[in-house]
Amino acid sequence: MSSVDVVTFGCRLNAVESEAVRRAAEAAGHADTIVFNTCAVTQEAVKQARQAIRRASRERPGARIVVTGCAAQIDPQSFKDMPEVGAVIGNADKARPEIWADLAQARVNDIFALPETAHHFVAGAVDAIEGHTRAFVEVQNGCDHRCTFCIIPYGRGPSRSAAAGDVVTQIRKLCANGYREAVLTGVDITSWGHDLPGRPSFGKLVKQILRHVPELERLRVSSIDCIEADADLFDVIGAEPRFMPHLHLSLQAGDDLILKRMKRRHSRDEAIAFCAQVRALRPDIVFGADIIAGFPTETEVMFSQSLDLVDACGLTHLHVFPYSPRPGTPAARMPQVAREAIKDRAKRLRGKGALALDEHLRKQTGRQIRVLTERGGTGRAEDFTPVATPGAAPGMLIDARVAGDDGARLLLSAS
């Protein structure tokens, strides 16, 4: 067990930052320390973090417990009041070495007071990410939008972008250390560049990475907002084979009135048109999506529009979120859907997603695919489909034919 253990909740961005947190804490000489990097996207995520903190305190008496992340940023006092917690650090400071050198300085500042661009956070300048064979690179943080269901801007602050040159340098380092795939992450990555001189587009960043890091074999992006996709991004999708044919979309709902009440910036028709345009450019593209079940005021007819969106957009990998009211958000003050109805709709959405994934898996039989192997006998095809790779060392690119599937992953031919 390392002298500093980081327990990560929530998104890939937190996973990237957890590595920078661990390194900063270890460099400061901390020992027998557990850091909880929390998530605030749902009430359940906050509840799970509290439970994990109490459990860790029982299982490792004497260990110093430090809490950071979005839940700590939004409601620091509730964690300070926990007798198990020794320190609470805000999101802006959690990877800063000077804070870890003297935890008495630990604080939670006003996240909206951050003036600078995000030059300091490109993966925390880490050149490897423990336990991962894909490199996650933080290119953007924060969000300037105010979706009515979302508390995350209050945990992350305004949108800040990393300079393109810093991102390119970081990816070169990662490639030199053996990484073959990079995943660009952020809170709202398609807003990248809006705060930089000349307001470059996210697609331009992607083009620069592929142009200036020819040794990078595979590039992915995390979740994107379809309405902010720019011409350069479409160019890359259609022309660059190193850009992986998988996009995870922040759709959230399929009904226009619900989208309006969410303060989303796209309509149902725009989401469908985006998927059709991308598929015309890249026929092998696979789409994932976030969809919320049971948003306030959602009727059964409105919910059916979200169910239908799976087929209309050709979605394969669904992340389904039962709506969870977050205090301080406008949606929490709207007329709520009954919890049992929310659970039922989430179950039906997940069932629809499972059928879509089953159909996708069946269609892969007989195809020749390239797989990046990961730990635990699994890997990912270029379109992000999970693949069973028993016995394969992590970090390898292997070409093989699909023999079938086990209902969750593709199975490869032995020959």
C-alpha cells in the first residue's frame, strides 16, 4: 500500500486529478494518508463518499483523512464537521504542492474567483496515470453554462482552457512513456479555447495534437456537447483514422420542452441531425450518451421521447442517471416526478440501452478489429466496445477477428 491512497469518485477528470493529488501529497512526505476526491453530480455520490470516509476511518484507525473534490468544494463545512476528517481542500488547490507541504493552509476558496487560464492543470503535469493504459489529459475545467439540474459549475468554477502548446507537450511526454492512446477530458471540453487569445475552437486543438504528435496512435475525447461541435472537429472525424470512432454525447433528454426546462442548448432534432451528419462522415462511428430519467415535470409521453432517441440517434452505450435534486439548482424547485416513476423510467432506459448494446455486439462477429489491452483481461476496440483479452499484457495494440460476444464484451478468435 502506498503512503498516500486516493479514493476517486465520479468522472474521468477526477481520475486524472487524483493522480496529481497523490503525487503532490507523496512529494510533501505524507504517510498513512487517505484522500477522498469526491463527486457532487448526485446526492447518492455524496452519500457514498461519506460512507467510504467512515468505513476507512474504522478500517485504518490513525490514518489521516483529507477530503477534496466537487462535493467538498460545494459544501466544505459538512465534511469539516465529520470527526473522521482531518482536512478539506478546495478543487482549485488540491494538486498544489505548497498546500500539501502545509495542510494548515488547506482551504476552500471561491471557485468563481479563479482568473487564470488553466495552464497549471494539464493532467497535473503527470507523465503516467497509475492503473491506466490509456492516458487521460485534462484540457479544460469549469463550465459557463447553467443547466438547471447541474451543481457542477459550483464545484468547478468558470470555464478555463489549457494552452494548446501545453497540451501537445503533455501528450508527447505520455507517448514517450509508452501510452498509445490519449483521452481529452474536461467538464465542458467543446468550450475549450473560448477564454484563450483568438478564441480557437476545440476542433483546432484536436487538429494540432494530431499534427504535432505523430507518434500518438489513438486519440479520443470524453463527453462532448453536440451543439458546440465545430467545422474542424467534423474535418477530423471524417478524415483522421487516429481519431477514434466513438463519441459520448451530453444529450440528457429527448423531449424539446424538457430540454428547454433543463436549459440545454440543443433541440431533439439538432441531436438527431448531428448523429446523422457524423455517421455520414464516419460510418463506423459509435455513440454513447448521458440521459436523465425523471427530470421534474417529465410526463410519460415526454419520457417516451427519450426512449425513442436511442433509436433515432443510433445510441449504443448509455449512461442513465435517475434524476436527483441538488439543493441550490433551479430544477430542485420544479414540480418533482415521483421517485418510483423515476426508478421505473431509469430501469426502462437501461433496458433499452442493453438491447442496443446487444445488437451492436452481435453485428461485430466476423469483423477484424484493433484492440488496446487494459488490465484485468479486457480491452477496448477503436469504437470503445469492451473486448475480452485474457492473458494479454496491458498496453498492447492487437489485431484480431471477432468470434462472438458474452453479452457484455466481444470475444476474439483464437487464431
